[in-house]
Amino acid sequence: MEAKKIALYIVVVFVLYTIITSPEKAADLVGIGFEGISDAAQGVGQFMTELVN
């Protein structure tokens, strides 16, 4: 349980550091993340459509 908390703090600090030091790069990373989530959602939607048909 403690290891999870420590890992979470490290990730949060890293994210904040990235945003503060290079906002452009952070924005690119967020865009890539949302693009990946969108692609995954579309894939699930297509899979469900194929199951129904």
C-alpha cells in the first residue's frame, strides 16, 4: 500500500515538473493520450457493432 502511494507521488511530481518546464511538450503528451483513448473507444464501438451484426 505504501509503495502505491510513493509511486503516485512520484508520478504527480513528474507530471507537474513536465508541465512547468515545458508546457508545449506537456500539451503534446496530453493530446497523444486523448488520441489513444479516442482510438480505443472507437475500436470497442466497432467490435460491439460487429457482435450485434
